[in-house]
Amino acid sequence: MRAAVPRDWHFCVHERKLAVREWGDPQGVPVIALHGWLDNAASFTLLAHYLPQIRIIALDMAGHGWSDHRPLGQPYYIWDNVADVHALMDTLGLEQAVLLGHSMGAAVATLFAGAFPERVSQMIMLDGLVPLDYSADDLPASLAKAVRKAARLGRRSLRPYESFEQAIATRMNSRWPVSKAAATWLLERGLKETASGWYWRSDLALTQPSIVRLCEAQIAAFVRSLTMPVLLVMADKGKEFEPIEATVNLVADLDFKVVEAHHHLHLEESAARQIAEWISQRL
């Protein structure tokens, strides 16, 4: 399948470069697309193919894809992405936009929309809704584990792939498998070639556990602030629905769907076509 032609650009936040990939009609409805953990903006390539009339604006979140890493030693807290989304909308001069989020990106979208509901007209959430949380009893042990792992981070290095093809095969058979075409889109943006092999561009610090997370009551407060229509599409072979169940009933205007797909449902042909149809109907 021939992919839609993208437009790549970047902007800066506090001297950090954040990369953006756009597709579709520049005059179409603006849709801010937020990818999942360790993915990048190319995650929305297939949806862009089926939605040429819509302006999809996909952000490489900090530490991912072509965006800069956060400063050395600074943890990757999910709420820090909210400020970057806010800066992206201000850079574009958008008073309001649709938010499209997959997995971690869906959680970022919920935090942004809960904090700035007036700037979000609709939300399309793919196999995700809210951030992960810690139970209060688990927090001391989780904090200790995170601090110990962070201290070891500087001594770690990743072994490079010998070839791009080896990286593709590895990504296709990972915990969240994708097709060869999808793996190629993700890795063309997610890898860099050096004299010693192919390395991930993503920051190794992203793999470290969070020292702290929002608690259930805090997350619920954000969900209750979602005053706009929300389309939540879950994959039947994707994430467990249980973490979302506690908060999904708090969404005031929710349209809930399930599709036959794996976690990267928007990168599977049949599911992507169905999602694109639902998006077209709403926008």
C-alpha cells in the first residue's frame, strides 16, 4: 500500500526540539495525534492514508522518534507531555483541536483535555484512556525500585541491530506485534544508523519505572473533566480493560467500541479502516 505523503517539521520548547509529522488537507479539521510508549509519529501512517480530508498533526513526544531527549537525569513523567501538547497548539495557533491518542498517548490526551477542556472539541482514544497508577501500599517499594534502576541507567548500553532488516523482524515479533509494513514505518523514524549498527533513537530513560504516578482519585478528577464527546476504541486482543473500567463510567459523553485487533489496532488494515470510518462520521 502506498502511504500518504507526510510533511515533517519541528518546533522548540525550552531549547528542546520536538518533531512533528503532518498528513492530509492543511485546511481540514486539525487532529493532534499522540503515539504510544516507545512508538513515534509514524504510528498514524495508516490512519492518515484513510483520512486524507483531515489534517493529522502527529507529535513525536519527548525522547521518541526525531524529538530531543529530556535533560540527563530528568525522569519521563507522563504529565510533562501535557505542556508540550499545549506548546504545539500554541505554535500552530489552534484555539481548539481534536485529540487522537493511542495507549500512552491516550492517557496524555486525557490529562490535557481534563486540564484544558475548552481547547478540545472531541477525543478519539485507541486502546487506552488513563495513565497507570500505583496503589498506596505499593508506592514505597516502587519508589525504591525506581531509584535503584535510575542509578544503574548510566552504566547501561543497548546492543545495536546488525541490519535494518534484523530490527524489523525483532519489532514484528515483540510483545505488541505489528505487520512488516507497520514495523518499517515505525523504525524508519525510530532508528539511527551508525558505524557499529542500528540503534534506537528513543531515550533509554523511557524504559525506567516511574518514581511516582498519579493516584486513582487524581486520575478520576481528570476524567470527570472530560466534557467533550469521547470515542474509545479498544482492541479485543490488546490491553486489559480492567485498568480502564474503574474510570470509564465517569466519562460524560462516551461512545465505546471494540474491534478485532491487537494493541496497535490503528496499524492493522481492517481495524484502521473501521476506525477511520468512525472518525469521518464524527468529524
